[in-house]
Amino acid sequence: MGKVILKIAGFFILSIGIAWALPAYAHHVLGRPAYSLNEDSNTPPSMEIETQVGKYYVSMMAFPAFPKPGQRGRVNLYAVRIDNGESYDGSVTFTAREDSWFGSEQEVLGTQPPDDRVYRQGFAFHKAGNYIVRAEFESDGEPYQVDFPVRIGSPVPVGPIGLTVGSLAVLLIGVNIFQRRRLQRIRASQYHAGKSSSKEST
Amino acid sequence: MMHPGLPAAWVETVLLAVLLLTAWVLRTPGYHAHSTPTISLANLPGMGSMVRAIVSQPWIQLALRLIMVGFFIMIIVSGLFGTPVPERNAATVLTWTLWWTGLIIAVYFTGSAWCAICPWDALATWLVRRRWWKRGNASSSMNLRVPKWMRSIWPALWMFVGLTWLELGVGITTNPYATALLAMLILVLTTASLAIFERKAFCRYFCSIGRTIGMYAELSPVAVRPVDYDICANCKTLECYHGTDEIEPCPTHLVMGRIKQNTYCTSCGACSQSCPYQNVAWRLRPTGTEAIRDVRPHWDAAWFILGLLSLTSFHGITMMPFWEQWVRSLAVVINDSGQLLTSFSIGMFVSMLVPVALYAGLIQIAYRIVGNSTEYKRLFSSLAITMLPLAFTYHIAHNLNHLLRESRGLSGVIFNPLGQGTLPLSVAETHFRHMNPLLSENVIFTLQAGLMLAGFWLAVRIMRSRITRLSADSLIQRMISIPVLFFLSSVTLFNLWLLMQPMIMRM
């Protein structure tokens, strides 16, 4: 029994030693927008997304984070190879489309060469809504596409509310109709059963 | 932004205690669970009559439900129309920082009371039954029986896995819009279930939140129980089960006189309101008594507990700096892009598989020790309950960090739920919040260390009781306890290690 306890103690000590030896690194959640105040201004925030596409690690930033309709904004893109850390030096084409469930027309914002290894694209949307800015480039004969959500103004999200209320209404009305018909069927069968039993008794 | 983990001194103290406990249990593994004293709050001098009045009247519950529905609507409006900055929007702050973290802590003190004021159930009931609290018209629902293959908590387990995937993979915890969408989706599912199936099938079989609460409530020192068991034993009318003309029957098919475990009780109050003898009230009992003595082993419940254990630890793993390195490396290998959801899903699957495989393997060893006297499945189910305190205490310890470090600024969100005109937190503000929690760091560390130790202690007590029921032979008891203790101590050690690490905050 003593040996077992010694072995368990050894396991604990070894494990805790391994735990202490592991280093800790900084962290960023890939693909999720992060809002921050940056060096461009101390008031309007910017939005950043970091992501990994094929052989590249891509960082995109939109400034300001929440532009109003007609307000000029900018998207910056920076791409480095995951294997050797070299930055991408070709050209990048930026397009934009409405972020809707049903397809919308895509518009080319521009094609940009690198400016100090960063690709900068200006934009101005005149209608409030949710848009997707897409950066497209090619490397080693493979196409790369990175999507970036941009929200202009305060669009009214009637879609989800309408869908929820609509689903609930259809469900409740459907159940109500089903139940009414079922009750009618039950009453009818009870009526017929009562009629036949009264005939038998007479 | 990261905050410091549990100091080494605390970890060493807990480890020493775990070692001593392990050694002691190996010497005396068997334990016969004796009946323990419990007190019904309805019998307390001075406040007993007040307790009976409160639990038998629906008005207090209705008022609380209205408040919760108010918050629920506020969350949906904030999520859909408010700022997308998560730390400034009531949808994300109230849902994930306050409710989801605080709920698990509250289960210990209030059992399954949350289910009684759940806004999803309240809204679904009002929509389908078209009554504020009285028994609805029978024709308002199709009242179909839940198909046999769905009559278990497997659906709730899969919903819990899905919720965790959305939470940690997709990242709805930092997306107010997605948070509102999820809230509305759950409302549609709850309403659909109530309109189609008999009683409250969603609460019993499908709700991952309710079943998590139900499982953890087995360890809670409070439960809804008969005031006098003899009255229930002689009751022939069973209003608690069938309901009355005014009051709904038990939504989860429970009979108060026979209830032994909290797993499916939603504390809805139907039994206390319908009982003609006012014989149902809250009862106090020692922590974990139910798990030690009363909980019956079930295959689906065992898997749910395993799911809870692995997913709570997985929450901790994803907040470690190394997690993203792993996911990125895997993404390169499998050519994953964007948010790396495929890589995340594989990582999540493996993280869930490891504890399951380890437990299944160790139970296999125990099975060989026991011989043919019991089935593998029974052994698996019987001993799974030992993991529940480990999952619960780590869950609370982990949530304490979120609740106490991320809750600063709550008042700002309450007064401006849509976050209009607000800016994201600057790096300095975020740092200030995380380093200045609502309670001092030392208190948090003490609570976390205490929780880990309490979890192990309770797990050991449950194990001793379980193995005594499996075999009367003290040698076999000792032999079975070795693999089980190895599993319990490994999980405790791993969770301690997770708590030691600097953890990345969500917002």
C-alpha cells in the first residue's frame, strides 16, 4: 500500500513540475471582431480581425469601427506567411456587398499595392446596413479571400424579430387548428357512438 | 488581456490535502451512508408559517417571472439594436458575465430555483397556455408523448455540447447580436415543445441549462421536498402529480412523496400550490447528501455528468494561451481558414474524448476487479456520480473569475443597456477591471482552492458510499477505489493546473 501512495505522490509532483515549466503566451481570438481605441485617434474606435487563411496570417482593421452613412472610412490589411513570416507583396483587390441572406451585388472598391507592407483601401457607404468587405489576392497560384464585416449606421434588424414572431405565430395557429379539428373529430365520433348505442337499446 | 492564476502556495496546500485524503481512503475505502438530519423551512419556529404561505401562493413567483421576462426582453432589444462592443452591451454582459456565470454559483444556494423563474418557460407558458399562472386549457397543446428514443437527457447533453461550441467556438459570448438570436431561438424551441408535447418536455429532456442545474442541484443543500413524509405516504389523490382544476400538474412527471433526487425538479411550485395539506416546502440538508445516498445510477445521467466534467474543463482549456497555438497548428495541417471552426471542433472533440476514454478505461479495470458480480454499464453509471462534485466545484471556481473580474461596470450597462454613445474599453481600463476584481484577489484564490478541495472531498465521500454498495468485501472495495481515486485525483490535479495558469478574459 505504501508503494501505491508513493507512486501517486510521485505522479503529483511530476505533473506539477511539468505545469510550472510550461510558459504562457499572449492571446488573440481568431476571426472575431475586436474593438479598440488605437493610435489613429483617442475617440473613434477601430475594429480589428485577425485570421488565418491557407499559408497566410491576415490582420484587417477598419477605421472608424462604426462609420455613419456617407462617412469616409478605411480598411487596412496586413498578410504574412505562416511558415517564414514574410509579408505578402502582391496586389490586393477589395470588394463590398451587403451582408444579407439573399444575394446582393458585389462592388469593387479598388485594387491596392502595398504601402509599407500594408494595403489601405478607403470606402464610403451611403446607405445604413451591414456590409462585407472582401479582400482578394493570389499567392502561389492559389486564390485567397478574406471577409470583413462593416456596420454602417444603425440598421434596423427586423429580420430576426420578424422570423421569431412569425415562427411563433405559425406554430400557435397551427396547433390551434390541429386541436380544433381533433376536438371536432372526437365530438363527432362520440355523437355517432351515442346514436348507435341508443338505437341498440331501443 | 490575462489575469494571474492560483498561486503555487495554494496549489501545494490543496495537493497535500488531496494526497492525505487519498492515503486515508485507501486505508478505509468502505462507508455506509447513514441518514442525515434535514430541516424543512416550513417547520422552522417563527418563519415556518411564512414559508408555507410563500410557497403556496403563486404571486411571488409570478412577480419574479415578470421581472425576468423584462430582463429577457431588454437583452434581446440590446442585442439586436445596441452597440456591437460586447463589454458595453447589456445582451452580452447580462447574459454571459452575470447570468451564465452567476447561475452556476446560485445553484448551490438555491438548488433548481432558477427554473421556477426561467423567462423562456414563462413566455412559452403564457403564449401556449394563455394563462399567467393557472392551469391552461388542455386543448392549447397537442399533448403528444415524447418519442421513446428522446425520453432521456441525451438531447440535453447534445444541446449542451452545441451551446459550448457556439459559446467558445463561434464566440457568441462576445457578440450581442448572436446572443439575442440564440435567446430567441431557445424561445421558439421552448414554445414549440410546449405546444406539441405533454407537460414540459423541453424542461425535462431538452433544456441543457435546466439539466445542468438539475445535476448540480443534487449537491445543493436545499431542495423542494415534503414537509412531513408520512402525509405524502398516505396521500391517495396525488395532486402534486395530477394537478388540480386550478394548478398545473408536475411539469416533469414527479411525485413529491417519492422524489429522491433533484435531477428533474424545476422548483416550479406547482406541487406546493396544489398540495391540499400544504405539505411541500424548501428543505435544508447537508451538502451532497443526495448524491451520497439517494441518486440512482442511470446510463444517460452518467454521460451527462461526463459531459459536464469534460466541458467545464474545456472552458478552462480554451482560455489558456496554448489553446490557440494548438488550433492554429492544426489549421495549417488540415488547411482550415477563417475562424478555424473545423480545427476548433476537432480540438473540442478530442478534449471531450480524453476524460471519457480515461474514465471508461479505469472503469474497465474496476470491472475486472469486481468480476462478474455486476455489469460494466452499471459500474460505469454508479461511479459516474463521483465526478459531479469535481465538475461543479471547478465550474464555480472558473466562473468566479469571470463574475468578479468582468462584472465591473455593470451599473453602466444597466443604465445604458444598448451602449449608445459608448466606446470600447481602452487597454488601461480593461487592465484595471481585471486586476481589480469585486472581491480581493486573495479572497478569490482562497475560495478557488477551497472549492477544489471541497470538490475532491465530496467526490471521495460519494465514491466510498458507491463502492460499499457494489461490494461488501473490503479488499474488493480497496481495489476498486484505486482506479477511481486515480481518476478523481487526476481530474482535480488537471483542474488545479488550469486554475494556476494566467487566464485570458473574454471581454
